[in-house]
Amino acid sequence: MRIDVLSLFPDMFSGPLHDSIVGKALDRDQLQIEVTDFRQYSTNKHGNVDDYPFGGGAGMLLQAQPIFDAFEATQRQAQEQGIESGRVILMDPAGRQFDQSVAENFAHERHLTFICGHYEGYDERIRSLVTDEISMGDYVLTGGELPAMVMIDAVTRLLPGVLGNAASAPGDSFSNGLLEYPQYTRPAEYRGMAVPDVLLSGNHQKIADWRERESLKRTFQRRPDLLETAALTTAQKRLLNDIKLELEEQENNA
């Protein structure tokens, strides 16, 4: 996969994107990341990329010209590698909220381009380049660089061969609409806290049943909103009802 990032602060990406899983994917040529400073494409003699909005108002807007020219240059570079233009992502509070399903969707692409904004907003014409407007949540950041890094990390770990264990990603929280079950490692007992016996039993079916139950239980206790859209099987729905009754009984006996 090739990822292009258009940013005013390319140095922000030099550390986070060269460590951990993303860094290893880059080293193994499973991923290519090109960060372009779109200020370099400004035709203004002062290198300005922003201006006051027509009609007045607070703050400055990113101009269309530097971003259009930087975008077109990166797409030409990709095409020279035989990679066609893919999804173009604009970080925007009005966009769709980023979640695991969006990451999984992006992971099927061969080329992603992130446009990182700054200042008060964008010249509206920039949106004509964009296929996806994405928000990280209902809060405001100073720019799109941090959201872009988060999305790149979330997408990269889903690429084939990036994770050492191919079974890791499908078991993550949110991958199946539920939170992940509790996990333990050695020692079997630490400071009076013991690993559940079932995990030491060697019975794979019982372990799978326990994990499914604990995943449902944790989701119900911590993120019940996820259950409203989770595609539960009939057996899982029965199990969830049992969990609710068990927790209700525990509360009544407390």
C-alpha cells in the first residue's frame, strides 16, 4: 500500500511512523508512506497557504491552489509506480466518525491520500478532491496530522503479513462489534490474583466459550451501546440474557 500525506508539518510524522508496527511494515516494504509539505507548492512569494475568508469571519482558510497542486503531484508520482489514485481522506469534524469498520475498509485499498488541514478550515473547493471526510470524534484538534497518524496505524496493522500473528487483528476489540475478552499471561498467580482455571485447562472449546461469554459481558458492562448494532447470533443473544440475569442477581444480593 502507498499512503500519501499532505501536511504543513511533515516532521511530525518522522517519529511515530518509523517505530513499532508501522516502522516494521516500512522496513519490509509492505508499506510506502510519502509526506508532502504542501507549502512548497505555494505560488505566493511569501509561501503563504492561507487567506481570509470571503464575506468576513474569524480565522484563516487553507487556499485551494497549494493543496490542488501538491495533490496532483503526489498522484502523478503514484501513477509512475503503477498505482492509481485511491481514496482521498479529509479530516473534518463534519465527517463520518472513524472506527474499526472504516479502518478495515481502507485496508483493502492500494493507495490512500490524507489531507491534513490547519487554521479555521478549508476553501470549500478542496472537497472536490475528496472521497471520504472523516472525524476522530466530537472535539477539536489544531490540525489533521494526529488523526492521520492514528488512521495510518489502524489501517497498517490490518494489512496482510504486517502482524506477526494473522489471528491477532480479527480478535481485537471492535473487529466483531464487541470488546475483547480479558487476557492473561504468566505467572498463573500474581499478588493473590489468579488466572481463571478454564484458561489453564487445555480444553479449547471451553476456552472459546469462556472468551465469548466474557467478551459479551465486558461489552454489556462497559459499552452497551455497541450491542445495539452488533450482529449477534441467536446463541449469543441467549448468552447475553443469561449474563444480564446473572449480573442483576449479583446486584440484588450485594
